[in-house]
Amino acid sequence: MTTRLLVALLLVLVTAAPTVADEPNPFRWPTHRQLADRLSDVLVGVQIAAEFREAWREDDRSRALRCWGLKNAIGYGVNEGVKRLIKRNRPDGSDAKSFWSMHSMGAAQNGGEGWRLALTVNVGLLRMGADKHFPSDVAVGFGAGWLTSKICP
């Protein structure tokens, strides 16, 4: 996939995002939202650490670690920029950084198969459970994470 295609897809995602969302959230936890928020933090940390560990174990460790750092720097940097441009309110009203879910993006770009794929899905569910994101925020976050994971396989 070329850089131009990645940029074009990213621009489509950003321009399609409404600044105000009125989506139903069937995954919101009526209680224990703070627990869901903390669990999602932990699961993303596990994903990032597992990906780092895999890079560390590669035969060409230097290249693998550079790739790991590059995709994370690009993913998190672009995500923060988009959040500042879109200014979409969170479902709980805490701030205007809902679009797109940085946790979902981070889990997807550092995810994998098997148990790590299950962690990625659970991160998205927990972000909605914590009432921090709308389903579309999580879906686009997963998509952006998948795209950035392709930058440096």
C-alpha cells in the first residue's frame, strides 16, 4: 500500500467524522465506567509491550525496533492531530477528543492474532463501556490502527 493511498484513506475518515454524534451505545456500562477505562489502559499497554517484545526478539532487532517506533509515532501523532482538528465531544461530556479512539488505534496497530486479537476487540468494547467513545470512534480507530500497522510490517 502506498503512502498516498494511506493519506487518502485517512483524509476520508477525518472528513467523514461529524463533530457531534448522537449514536446509541449498547456497550455502555451503567456502573463501573472508571473500571472499564482503567482496564482499557492496561490492555493497550499489554499490546504495546507484546509488540515491543516481538520486535526485540527479531533477528534484525535494530530494524524491527525502528519499525515498531515508527508506526507508533505516526499512529499516535496523527491521532492526536485529528482529535485537535475534529473536536468531537465524548459521550460522557468530559472533553472534545472523542474521534477517533486512540486506545482502539493503539491496540489494533500493535495487535496480532489469537489472544492479541481478542485483546484488541476488548479494548474497543471497554472504551465504549467507559462511555468515552461512540461505536464509530472505535471502528475508525481500529481501521486507523490497522492501516498504520501496514506502514512497517
